[in-house]
Amino acid sequence: MTEETERQYLNQYNIKDYESPLYSVDIAIFTLHNGQLKVLLVERAAHPFKHSRALPGGFVDLHIDADIEATARRKLVAKTGVDAPLLEQVTTVGNASRDPRGWSVTTLYMALIPYAPTADFVDTVSEAIWCPMEELKELSLAFDHQLLIELARERLKNKTAYSVLPLHVLERPFTLSQLQHAFELLMGKSLEKKSFRRRILNAELLHQVGEGVPEGGKGRPAGLYEPSAGSERHLFVRVFGD
Amino acid sequence: MTEETERQYLNQYNIKDYESPLYSVDIAIFTLHNGQLKVLLVERAAHPFKHSRALPGGFVDLHIDADIEATARRKLVAKTGVDAPLLEQVTTVGNASRDPRGWSVTTLYMALIPYAPTADFVDTVSEAIWCPMEELKELSLAFDHQLLIELARERLKNKTAYSVLPLHVLERPFTLSQLQHAFELLMGKSLEKKSFRRRILNAELLHQVGEGVPEGGKGRPAGLYEPSAGSERHLFVRVFGD
DNA sequence: CCAATAGTGTCTTTGAGACACTATGAG
DNA sequence: CTCATAGTGTCTCAAAGACACTATTGG
């Protein structure tokens, strides 16, 4: 019995000889603006679902991308101009029915960035819009992107309860009230002021960098804070907000 | 300007026209046996890495699998005969270098099952072995499977600290001492007996179903417990073991 | 003064850590 | 009795919830 060597096998191997699912990477980019949680949607330029709204995403470029996170980052930078944000893999969804072209798999990432108008980074206004999460249900999105957004939203909510994820949506410096507000929007519930401040300050994640004006120009000036180095990765041993 | 319709586009679409990464599903199956955490390894029957040890896994069967979890479950059942276990997606790894055939993506699942000898479910003993995690470092595994196992191991450790995941590796019924031992092996640290029992019993996840003999035939008989319906999904608000 | 926002004092409750203690069986 | 394993009593400590209180600004 002659055994094929691995070298021989690789020489004659051709990926196109096998039936393989479509593989793509999608990214749910969140921000806060005007007291609302918003997600970035683009208009699809090609079939299928041409002209429908969808999450930014697409196929891996085998020649440019070193890994799938690079694919996600490439899409993120193209639509927002932001690099070095919070970018995190959420999950991978793959089945026979999510894409009319056939069996399809997508790895979903989520990103969290401070608000910036999309107009600065895309050619046409309609190409990318910040959609408030509250208006999402009314839209009909391409593929299963409505589901993907829900999955990312869930992760956002859960992780906010035991991390300092919301730091990533604020411009620096920020006040503790602004930070609490960000937590409340991401968690979808209001938090007790004293408990919140005790938790954040006791963890020694922030350092004060001065005083600023209060929200809306009225009231006592608030302390301004910035995260200390590495503090964005802090995890609490207890979830917050009961 | 004539616009192609979506129907026309789909009719002439052919997935093989595009360069796409390889896509596979791998699964790290864990169990406890003889006081050790073990992971199931199989011997690869084909190139690349023919005859190397690897995680069970492989390509999606587009005609059989409804979704990627079905692919993972199919592999799990084939190697262990176990269905309806804990089966959970860990992460997806994809890059240009992990497979000698080219750009490759794999979605990693992990499963947790009570111990059963592999011989009952595979044709040859060498086809599947339970490898103690302590002996893993010395082995040279196919692809990046050493890394994949580490990722699954990390998830196991983290999730054990805020869930009741270890319930899935025990035969029913079990004693609280056995359960604590399972927790300790999965977390890789010893736990304080009183704290452990208080935590588990206060959560009302178990019901007692009698008394059994103690470990090793000596000492006071222990209460025997089974999980109540749905309790496997309980999450604590506080991580255990500091 | 008032309104508005920022920030504190302090009591209660929950649940983990430590660790010594008691309980029940086999020999 | 002793040894081994199962299970409890109870004190301390960390941190969240509740909520009333004080502080600092603009008008």
C-alpha cells in the first residue's frame, strides 16, 4: 500500500474541489448619541438584498487580512475612520438558510466607539447611518442581521454588568455622571448613584484630571476623569445592578 | 442603466468563483476521570497532519447539517455516543497560517460529558483517546489545536466560577463532595467546603434523592442529589473562589 | 432665595472566607 | 476506641441597595 506524502497531497489540493459554506465577517458598531444607543448600518451596494440596510461586513480578503479580526478591523476603519477601539468577537452564526446563495457562516464582531458623524468617513450620507436601537425593530434588514444585532446587544448588556466596557464610548475626559449615564444606556436600566460611584472609585480605575462644567451648564462643577492605563480590561467579581 | 434583478444574480451566482477560506468546526470534549480533567483526541486519518493527534472536527456537511452546532453535535455523537450534553460555542479562529492548505477558519465548540470509555463508540482504540490535560503539553497536535484546547480550557475555568457547569460531568445522582471535587478540577483550585455548600444549597438548584455510601467506602454516608429542572442554566451574580 | 447638578454618610442586607466544631459510619 | 468522610455554627469582611443628606454653581 503506497502512502501519499503530505507534500504530494498539498501540491494537488484545491479548495474549490469541495463544497464549502460562504464565510463572512460582520460587525455591529455601537455608539451613544443624544442619550440613545445607536448601531451603524450601511446600504448594500450589491445583491443579494441590494439597497437593503445591513451591518458593515463582507468577505475575508485572503491577500490583505492576516486573520479574521483584521477583516473586522478593516471594515470598521472603512466606515468610521476609527482604529484601536474596543473590538470583540461575539459569536459565529452559520446555517443553510441565512443567505439565499446557500449555506453561509458569519463571525460577528462588535465595536464600541465615541460618537462621530458618519459623513466624515463615507462618500454619501446614505451609505452609513447611525440607527437608534429603538427604531431598529421597524426596519427590515438584510440576511439575519436583525438577529445578529440582538446577539451583540445582549453581549453588550451582560458585559457592562461586570466590566467597564462603557469607558469606550466616552470622549476623554468625562465626568462620573456621564460615565454612569453610559452604563445606564448600555445596560438598559437605571443605577443607584452612590453604589455606582463607590464601585468605580474603589476599583481605582480612574484618575481625576480637573474640574469641568456640569451637564447643561447648571449646577455644581463635576470632577473630570480619565481611565488609568490598562483599566479598560478590569473585571469585577460581582455583577452590578442586581 | 439596466439593473440586474436579485433573481438573475442568484441564478448565475457560483460560490466557486470566489476565493474563500476553508471553514471547519472543531470540538473540545472534556470529562473527569480518576481525578483528572481529560480531553478527547482523535488520530487524523487524512492529510494534512495525517496520523497526528487532533481535536474531533471537520467540515460542514452542507446536505446533512442544518447549522454549525449540528456539525459539532454530529462529531460529538460519532466519537462518544453522547447526545444532549453541554455543548457550547467557544470562539472562532481564522488566519492565513493555521492550515498548510491556506487561509482557514474554524469555529471551536466545547462539550462536557460524564466519563465513558471511548472504546464503546469507535472502531479502534487508537482512534480516540482521553488525554489528561497534564500530559497535553508534551504532545504535538495537528494545526493550532493546542491553542484551541487552551481557549476552551480558559472558558471552562472562567464559566465554572459563576455557573454550575460542572453538573454536566457527573452521573446522577451525586454527592455534594463529588460536585465540589468536580468544581475544583475544572477551576484548577481548591474551594472552601462550607462556602461551596452554602452557595449551592442556597441557590436551590438540587433536590436530595436519598443517601449513599461515602467516597472510598469509609466515613459518614453522604446525601445524594440531582439537579432540579433547568437548574443547569443558573448563573450566580458573584464569581466563586475569589 | 431657588433650581439643578455633584457628591457624601450611613444603615441594612447579602453572601463569601476562615476555621473550629459536631455527626455518622467502618474497623 | 480511631480514622475517615459528611456536614454545621458562627464570626468577620467586602460590597451592593436604599435613601436622606450636604455642596457648589447660576440666576
